[in-house]
Amino acid sequence: MHAALGLRSLTGSRTGKWFNVLNSTFSVQSMLGYRRKSFRAAHSFLAELRAEPSNFDALWSLQRLLIREIRRVEERIRASKKELKSLELVSSDKGSERRISYLINRVERLRSLNFVWKCFGDAVAFLYMDKFALKQTYYSTYGSSPKQDAGFLTDKEGFEAELALLEKALADGFPALLVDLTNTIRHGDVCLMIGPDPHLVEVKTGRKLDKRGKKQAKSIEQLHDFFESDVAHGLRGMREIYRVEYQGSDQSYAIEINNCIEKAYETGSALINPETGLYFLAITDDQPLGKLFQQIDVRRPWVLYLNQFKANRNWMPYYPFSLTIRTERHLYDFFRGELHLLTVIDVEALRDLAAEKGFIANFDPSDLDTPFKLTKPGITGRAGISAHLLKRIGLEFTSPRWIVDGVIEGFRRNIRGVQDGAAQ
């Protein structure tokens, strides 16, 4: 499973040497440092929205700031690519090769900086809407892969019309968000955040839709139908998909992880164990990892290094860390690779949770889709815990017990539904 690491491979390492390698693909330290004032402003606007979601002045101001910063990055990407293309056309020498290498690295760092700004857009989306519904907007409606993002804001045809719609919605008292300011939402141009489900709007700039426009409109219609009826036919190539609500409120350890981070700034590292078989670690300085990991009592560890998901820019479509990590300095340091976060999960503890409910759990790490299979002796059929759901434990700081109990309750509801249908 992606970004999963063996506990043994970490215990003999020092924080700095080992983490510096993993953070090398997300080296935006200097670039983000130059934009610290904008970063503080974005975080401040987000804090205002968290305190008062109806503060549309803050919602508008944050989006204007993100537009400026994203366009600024895009201009630098284009300039670097233009120079890169010109260098690739001339004869190579050591000087030009070094410059080419520098420019390739610079473009990647600029893309990572854009990811930073769009993480604030993600935070807005998840602040107003349901995270399970937002997951649907990340993927293509024609397959299981993520939908390609829209590309650059700069010189985007119809952007002024999108901006006008955003302004009108806010003026009329409806919270709205430009889709291109997020990493997660990949459908539509403007998202009206008037309920738990996204209402996606494709802004028309002409009288007729071209082939691409018709395809996009069909995808949005499919998603809206799914949100309204909780069932979809043909979505992502599947015959039928049903949306079933989890029983009970989401159990998250967001408060605990923020307390853990705070403690790490006092002592260099901190570890919490909020549930049997679950550990969260925060590390802020260079120190031997062995002593820290000796405090972890697990039989079959599965380790998630959260910085790696951030570095690869594939945190989506999970609940954004820009919303979970509350303190501005902590969030800034996590982006820059100066705060390290890890989750350690005991696979055997997950099996124990299933056993408490009378289920047998089998774990197959080679199954990248549904590594956990649950069966109930005497009952035909089985339940599965997907890799996506399991990663929520690490990336969203979600209770493993809540996840296992929810999957089992869903399985039982399905069984009852089959039995009721057979009895009629």
C-alpha cells in the first residue's frame, strides 16, 4: 500500500537523514518562505471561515488571494518551461545540462507550491461540504481513475464569467467556490456549497456546447443524480452504485493529533496511543528513531509516513491536512518538511476488532483494492474494508474501531435486506 513502511526499517535511522530523503520531492522551503505573508493571510481567512462560515467577505478574500498566488506560480512555470525548451534545442554541454536539471527541478517545486495554495481551497470545500460526497468529485465518471485537473487559471477561456458567477452567488448569500482553486474537485467551474453535497456549475461562454462541454455536462448530471437519489447507474462503468450513510458521527482524533504536535514542539517528538493498536507520532527535530519506536507495542505494524503523501501530491480525496492542522506555524512547517507525522496501525488489532463482533478478518497486503476481507461463520457472503477506507485511519486520524464497526453494520444491513426480500 502506498507510502506504507516497515517499522523495522525506521528504528535504526535518525530523523534528519531518513526524512530528508523522503522530503526531497517536496522541497518548497525557500519558495514558500518568500510567500510567508500570503500564507499567514490565507490561514487567517480560513480561521475566520472556520469560526463563522457565513463570513462571505473572508470567503471572497481567501479566493482572491489564492487566484493571485496560483497565477503567480503559473507564470513562473511557463517561464521556466520556455527556457527549458530553448535549452533542449541547442547542443548540450555541462553548463546547459546543469541548467536543464535546475529548471526541471524548479518546475516540480513550483507545482508543489501550487499544491500548497490549492490545499487552502480544499480546506474551504471540506469545511462546508460532506467529505464522502466530495470524494465523488475527484474521480472521472467514466472510470476509477482521478479526473484530470483543468490546468492553468492564467488565460483560461471563460474565467471572467466564472468569477462573475462566484461574485453573484456570494452577493446573493450563497457560499460558492471556484473549482480550480482546489486539488480535489475536478468537475464543473463553480461549486455552490449550499448543502452537504456539492452543486457543480459548468459556466457556459457560448451558445452551444462542443463535444468536450457535452461530456462534462453529462458527468455533472450523473453526479447530481447520484447525490439526489443515492443510487447511480453506469457511474464509472459500474452497473449500480448505492450510497449508504455511516451510522453514528465520524470519530476522529483531530484534537489529539494537534495536542501531539504541540507537545513535539516542546520536546522534539511526541507519541500518542488513543486506541489499542493505533499510534500517532509527531517529530520536529533530528533524533534517533529507535528510542521513540520502542514505545510502540504492535504485533504486525503498518506505518504511514504522512509527509510522503503530501510530497507526492496525492493526499486527495482525503480530508485535507490544511483543515486538520490548526496552528499556522505547524501547518507551515508540515508543508516545508520541518514537521513529520506518522501513523502506526497494528493490523492484528484490526482483526481483534472484527473478532469482537463475531467476524473473521483476513489481511492480504497484495490486494491493493480491498486488503481486508471479513466473513461471519454461518453466513454466506463477506464484507471488505477498502484500502481507501483504511488510509483514512492515517490521513484523517480516524478511529479504526469506528471504521470496522461501520463496515460490519453495513454488511448486517445488507443481510437483513436480502432476508426481508426473500420473506416477501
